[in-house]
Amino acid sequence: MWFNENKKLLDKEKKYVKNFNVKNKSSLRFINNNNEIILTGKLRFTAIYKNDFLEDEYNVEIHFPENYPSEFPFVKEVDNKIDKNYHHSYNKEYDKRFLCLATDSELSLKFSKDPCLRNFFKNCLIPYLYIHSFKTKYNKNSEMEERPHGVDGILNFYYNYFDVQTPQIVLKFLYYCFNTSKITENTQCPCGSNISLMKCHYFKLVELNQANIKYIYSDYNKIEENYQIISRILKMSLKNKFVL
């Protein structure tokens, strides 16, 4: 278990949580549940995005994977304040539904830049809670971006990340992401700029490779499968139209 192998990290996280509790009047605490460390309790936050200021609190359980901090934590909201139909995802390992804070690749990328609770709270968890609190309070979406579910959400992340607009281009980028050895000075960038990938989106690929590669593989397979299904439907529609 990570907390047995890395007591310095656990002490660092405990110190951060203690300071967070004082600053935000929260009551988070670490507990040992069947040899699993869980961070549980009331998480209170204040946040502002542009001109939208919010203050709210949630009762949460934060579960840490065995290889933490190589992978990000998972969060469960325990008071059903967040409707089960609102941005949740099922985790097979824990056999539980957790808050879907972002796509796995996006979370992994954000968390890898500074793998600790401070970064996770600031850039992953609190933005999710802010968006939910804003929608609940004002019955409308905030200006902070909220991704769609499923493959649409995965594509939305990559569209923004690479600044492109089609799944075909995303698939080409992801292919090069886990086949970097095939990138040469003559490899054209998939974005359509007509210049070398090395001089265009190469550093975006390098940055994306900081995320856990298993999530990128998974995204690739989901997008490819979805794209093939859509292509078959379109072909069937055209065929039927031609026959008619």
C-alpha cells in the first residue's frame, strides 16, 4: 500500500488537509478502512470563476489507488446531494460509482503535473463541485466548461487540447502519441497545417504522454469503435436512400 511505502507522502498530504480544513472550515480526516486509507468528511470551498462567486460544502469520500500518486484519487459524494444521474462513472476495481470529474486522460494529465492532493483539489475536484453548485443554485450552466458524457466528452477534450474538429484527426494524434518512434522530420502534422509534426503539435503530444498511457489507449479504442459505428450507419442510410 502506498501509505506504508511512502510515509513522507502521507505526512505531506495530512499536513495539506489540516491546513485546508482550517482555511475552509472543512472537517476532512484520514481513516484506515480495511487496510485502505480514505479521506472522508465535509469539504467546504469558496470559488470564483470570472464574476461568479460560490460557497458550498459536500460530504465526500476520497479513495486512493494502490499506486498513488502514480494515479489520481477517486471521489464519492455520500449524502446524495449530487444526483446519481449527474456526471458519475462506475469503477470496476472498487465496484462503486464515483464522481466523473473529467475524462480519465484529462484527469491523469492534470494530476501528473503535480501529483498531490493540493493539485487534485484545485484543478480537478473543486471545479467539478463549483459547476454542480452553480447549476443547482441558479438552474443554469456556469461559464466554466462542462464536458458531455461518454465518447462525446472524450472527443471534446481532444478537440480543445489539439484545437481540431474531427475524430479522424484525433485518432491520428493518439496513434502518434503511443507510436512516437514513427514520427520523423517528414511526418506531416495531422492538424492539416501542411507543416512537420515536429514543428507543429509535437510538444502537445509530449505533454499528453505524461498521462497514463492506458487511458489514451482506451480513448483511442472508444473513439475508433464509435467512429466505425457512425460510418456504418451513414453507409446504410445512403444505401437505403439510393435503393428508394
